[in-house]
Amino acid sequence: MASKKYNVALLGSVTAAAMMAAGPVLADEVSDLKAQIEALSQKVQQIETQQAQPAVIPANVVTGGDFGGSYKLPGSNTSWKFGGYVKLDAIYDFDQQAGDQSGGIVEDSLTTPVDQDTGHFQMSVRQTRFSWDSRTATEELGSVRAYLEMDFNDSDSATETVSNSHNPRLRQGYVSFGAWRFGQSWSTYHDLGAFAESIDFGGPVGGILMRQAEIRYTTKIGGNSLNLAIANPQNRIGGGTSTSGERDRLPDFIGRISRGGDWGHVSLAGVVEYMTAETGEAGGGTDDNALGWALSLGGRINTMGKDNFKWQVNGGDGSQRYGPLEAVNQGANNVYDTATNKIDTVKSVGGYMAYQHHWNSKWRSNLILGGWRANNPGAAANTVGKNSESLHANVIFNATSKTNIGLEYQIKSATAENGDTGTMSRLQFMVQHSF
């Protein structure tokens, strides 16, 4: 509109000037001048119209996608993103070899050592990870997301003799749209925002670390976020002096509610699972049923600057998979007691607290304390774990926005049901670059 007004003003000004200068100039000469100015005005308007139109993108060109770092292939309405990281871990165990780097120090080796020698060194890139993220705009379901994530942390395939090859393994794979998610991901029971930053892949004693296939629904209630899920079950029954035939007859039922703000967040989660076991796995034996349950409360509190305090307390009765990871590692399972034909459940409680301090924009440190304790049933073997504790202290240098270099000291202690104890410590160095 401004351009049109300018053209009209230009036309009037030039015409007036021509008339004042020409005086007795003939009328047809004035008409010719007006026609030329009008033609010039039309040319200017045509150029402005062409500049306002968006450029036509060729059909065979890759374009930017609908979310950060993504792209679209020619002729597609799906946005793709490829990501992950490469990580080198170098580990020195001061005592006996404390397990591979896939999950930190293995607690059951503390109370039943198999190697009395001191000093062991190992290196690996097996934690290296890849992810594929795609989102497709649809009329029926809105944006449909498909996500796939893999790493090479499969200890069973490891060979260090020649190639140091490691098979890829599935971590996450799901599709989501609207309020729904279908597939395998971090369990709804898990509060990722409360997990402490450790260089040790397994994290602190007392923490929860679980992924599973599930159907999840997410909604808002006031200022709270509510997640509900039915998940793949896996009974933890057996071991000790008993025999069992586990049966997974119902899914696990999980709920988590969280609330957050500038101060941080807090989250409360609960799970109920139905357990069945019998004396003979082929069927026909005496069986028993039980309900297992677990609760988890945790969160993150922002303190000074970028500093923060993370914490979690979790425990329950019979729901071992959803309790501290050490309950699984140390064999503290529910037991089918053949003397009573009843399922004896394990009661356990654990947790951790972690403080992260940012020294400046490049350096940060984490101090993490964790612990766990179980009340094992009488029919359990006396070699299963009873309690353990851990300490992690690290310093991490943010060399670039996507490159971290860090060093961490870890120490863990454990006690078995029969009173055997053990302590191990390790030093772990890492270089990790995300892409």
C-alpha cells in the first residue's frame, strides 16, 4: 500500500513539474510523459509482487524438518533426525575386577569374590549410542512420532581377543501420538529428571533403572502431569532352597504424578503387579498368587545458579524390578517356599541423594550417595544380598557444547544375608561426544 501511494505521488509530482517547466508545451507531449510514468509505475509494482512471492522449492531437494535438527526427504511430510553419542570409558579397579563397564561395580562379586588379585584395567566404547527420531504430520492423528534407540552394551557378545566386537541391542522403540505412547521406553515408573549424573553407567546404589514395553497415557490435572500405563510383567520368583514356575497372567499397572516449576520438580510413582508361581513349571503343581507393590518419591531442587540437588526414595514389597537395581543384581528375589506352598516376598527400601555444582560455564562436579537394604524371606539362600552402599564423586569438563571429558571415583560396599561383606573401588575416565 505504501508503495502504491509513493508511485501516485511520484506521478503527480513529475506531472506538475513538467507542466510548470513546459508552460506552453503541447497537450500530446504531456500525455506521452504521463503514459511513460504510468508504465514505469506498473513495472515497479510488478517487481515488488514477484519479490513478495515465496521461492519455488524443487521437488528433489532435501529441506529442513518440523523440529530442531531434523530434515525432510523429497516428496515426504516426515521429519527425520539422527542422533546419539560416542563414548570411550577407561576403568581401573583398585581391588579385584569389579565387573565390566556395562553397569558399574557388580555387588554380588563383593561378598563372593572370584578374583583376589588387585589392579585391573579395561577400555571400551560399548556405551556408544544411536537414535532415530521421526515425526509425521497426519490429518487423522496429528503429529505421529516414531523413535528407535540402540547401543552396543551387550556384554554377552563381547570379545577382546581380536576385534572387540559388540552386538547392538535395542534400548527404546515406540510410536506416540496425542496423549498416547505404544512401545518400549523408560518405564513410566522412572523419573528421568531425578536421575543423578554419574560417569558410571549403572548409577548410584538405590536408584531405579528400567525400560519395558508398555502402553502409556499422559494428561494434565491442574498444574500436575499424570502418567498411567499398563506394562510388560516379569515375575521375580525363585532361587534359594525353593523351586518355582513363574506365570505372567496380568500386566503391571503403573501411575506417576509430577509437578514442576522454576524451583525444580517432584514426582510420585506407584506400581502394582500380580504374581503367580507353582512347584512344577510344566503345570499341575500346587500354586500360589501374590500382589507386589512399590512406591517411589523423588525430584530435583534448583539451588544457586545452575546448581541442583537430586534425590529419590523407593521401596516396596514383592515388586523387585521396580525397587533399587541392586535388589536385582544381588539376587534378592521373591521365593516360592515348597515347605508352605506360598510365595514369600522381599521387602526392600533404597534411595540416593546427589548434589551437582557448576564451578563455571565449563566445569561441573557431582557428589552422589546411595544405599539399599532388603528383608529377605527365610527360604532365600544365605548368599543373597542384604544391603549395599555407594559413593560417586566426579568432575566433568564441557570442552564443547557437545563434548564432555570426565573423571570419577566410585566406592561400593555390600553385605550378604550370611554376614559376608566386601568393598571395591574404581577410577573411571570418559570422553563423550554427542551428535
